[in-house]
Amino acid sequence: MPGDPLDTQVIVVGAGPVGLLLAGELRLGGADVVVLERRTAPTTESRASTLHARTMEILDSRGLTAALPAPPNDLRGHFAGIPLDLTLPGSRPGQWKVPQFDTERLLGEWATGLGADIRRGHEVRAVTDTGAYVEVEAVGDSGPFLVRGSHLVACDGEDSAVRGLLGADFPGHDARRELLRADVAGIEVPDRRFQRLPDGLAIAARRADGVTRVMVHEHGAPALSRTGPPTFGEITQAWKRVTGEDISGGTPLWVNAFGDAARQLARYRHGRVLFAGDAAHRQMPIGGQALNLGLQDAFNLGWKLAAEATGRAHPDLLDSYHAERHSVGLRVLAAIEAQALLLLGGPEVEPVRALITDLIGGEEVRTHLAATISGLDIRYDVGGPAHPLVGARLPHTPLAASAAGWSSSTQALRAGRGLLLGPAGAPDLGAVLGGRAVPFATPAAPDSGTASGTVSAPDRAGWTLVRPDGHVVWAGTSGTPRGEGLPAALDRWFGPA
């Protein structure tokens, strides 16, 4: 029988990239966190390897990009395999190739350095939400193990054990088509970028270490009901049928299959249990959007849950997680479904592909799709005043010299406390901030127009209130920050004075 429970403030289930980013955000916000992971060691597989512009901005706003091993940057992406220029104004345009094991290592070291308690080799068997706290029973090498916290966040992937234990409503559909995938050493095949052949789709990309990632889909082949990954033999046979090439002499390092399933939780919050990443939504991982969607879930939730767990939050703050991220997830899943249909469909989709190719040639359509895929167009309904910045992320903004030594808004956000921007020579802000630890800074340069393709730079003569996740929740143009709704915005997002 389990002994006395380990008490903490937040329990995170799953130590993949989403769970680790969330754990770091919780610690940055002052909350104690225990992470339970079924695997006994971090992954050694590359799996999801694409980080988009908004995710790179997020990592930079926590000072983490410098620790990445010089990832290659590519301004060329795709929509359903159709080439798409991802260039947009911003600090991190395009997409960045980072193997998942490097992302996990980076986030794991950051979270543990901040004091997160990560416990591997613990499989969750039971979850109980009493209304006053959550208790989790896990089983590890030493037998049953109990953890008790004020909240639990399931970041345990598309086959989430927590979601199954709660019986959470997960509407949508299972996979109808699938793409087979393998990392193979010792083969020589031409690089292929979404090559559509008469019998199917073939993709091949040779890495710097000589390993080639191959992906293949046969037109008309349905997704199979699998209890594990496909065999390498299945992949070599499908590859030969589609391309005519024999790769059976290679050495498979990793094989898997992913389908075009599309499901999303009806609610991201169930009392004291919340969901993030693939535990909240299941989609085909086209262009790395699944990983980026999950990391951005965690970034939205972490600071809010830390404030709730430590007693600093407005009563409605935690509910804003579902309100903001469910709608984003719904939109991304719809776009991925459209891409899956165009990517895996047979000859019948060619007229639509031709039309999309023509439309992407127009700058308005290209910019729209690039911003959507990159995550740069997200604008939350934060209830603030009508203003070009409100609800959007704050673009990278140079700052005037300050006592803290910040050179940019990106640096200023690294403490996870938010930011108030205003003109130099501002009056005493003590009464306005009411003891809240929201730092103040002044933009360094005059307005320079559009800063990201979707939002404008902050007004140096006005005021801009930024949440810990970089989204603007209030902006005013008067010479004083005392009116125009700033006190209410501070209460809503940073807790009562």
C-alpha cells in the first residue's frame, strides 16, 4: 500500500517538451511542482524536430535559445507540401530544426535548475479530484507512490492516461490515412520534399550525420489499428511500391506511423485537472505544428497556474486558459485537417492543390498562412481596450537604458513577471502597481511601424501592459497610467493589489 503522500502545489504528468516547459514556468512563478514520467530516461529519438517562430520567441523570452546547439534556420516551409515562404518581420522568422532530444534536454535542465522535482519511472494508475486537492497514485520501482497537490496538469501525450482515467470527452475522429516514417542509416536515396508520385507520397531528407528520414504514404491505403509501431519491413515494402527504390539494406534507428486523427477535448479544464499538448488535442504532426501548439499551451498556462497555486490569482484567471487555448487549438486542427487531405489525397485533390499553389503566390494569402503556421497571428480576447496591440504578442522591442540593464522587452520578460511600458520620466508608479511585482521600462526608439507583420510597435508616448507570456492586455495613450482601465487590467492579470 502507498505510504503518506508527497505534498506539492502542482503535479505534472509527462516529462516531454510540453510537461518540462510547464514545470519550468510553474517554478518561475513560484509554485512547487512534481513531474511524474512513465519513461525511465529522456527520449533519444528525434521525433518532432521543427520549432516555429513564435516558439523560438518564447524560448528566447526565457533566455533558453542561447543553449540550443546552433539549430539550422529555414525560411522555407510548406502548406500541405506546397512550398511556402515563412518570412515575416520579427526576431525569429522561419522554422528551426531542433531534434526533440535536444529540446527535452534544454527544458529539463532549465526546469530542474529552477527546482522542479522530476520523477521518472512512475506510471500513473489513479487520479482523484476531491474538490479541495488532487491525489495521484503512481507505480514505480519501489511500488505504489502517492502525490497530492492543489492541481494536476496532464501533459502525457495523445494516449493520455489521465484523460482515460477521467473519461474526459474527446470528440473528433480517429485516423483514416497514415504516413509511415523511419530514420534509416546506410541508405542512398534522393532527397525528396513532398514528392507526389502516381502511387503515393514520398519524403526523404538526409541529415548531417548521414541518417535519412523517410516517410511514405500509399494512395488509398487506410490507417491500420496498431498497438505498436510498424515493422521496418512494412516501410521498405511501401517505399518500394511508391518509389521503386529498395531501402531494405539500411539500418532502422527509429520507426513509427502517424495518422490524420483529429480530436480535441471539449474542455481543457476539469475542476483541478487541466490538459495541455497532445493530451488535450490529437492531430497529424504536419510541419511540426503539433509540438509547437503544445509548447504554446504550456506557456499560456504556466504563469496562470503558478499564480493560482500560490494564492495570487484573480478568481477568473485560470479559466482564461481554456478560453484562450481551446479556440487556438480548434483553428490549428482545422488547418491541419485541410493539409492532411491535400497531402495524402490521391489524384482527385490535384485541382485544389493547383488552386492553393496559385493563391499562395499572392502576398496577402502567403502572409496569412505563414503567420498562422508560425503562431505569430494569435490574438487572445483579453477584454482590453480596442487597440492594435491588445491581445497580440508584444513584438521584440528595444528598451532605453534602465537600472535593470535590459536592452529589450525579450530580456525584461525573462523573470516571468510581465512588463509595464511607458514614457521616460513617468510619475511614481507605486500607487498604480499596488505592490505587484510588475517591472517598468521605456521603449528606446520612435515607432517604426509594423514590427511583426500582424501587430505594431508600442507607442513610446503611451502605456502598454504585458502579461508574463508576452501578450498585451492593456494599452493607453494618455500621459498618466492611472486611468483608462489599467487598475482593472492589473487586477485581472496580476491579482489584487
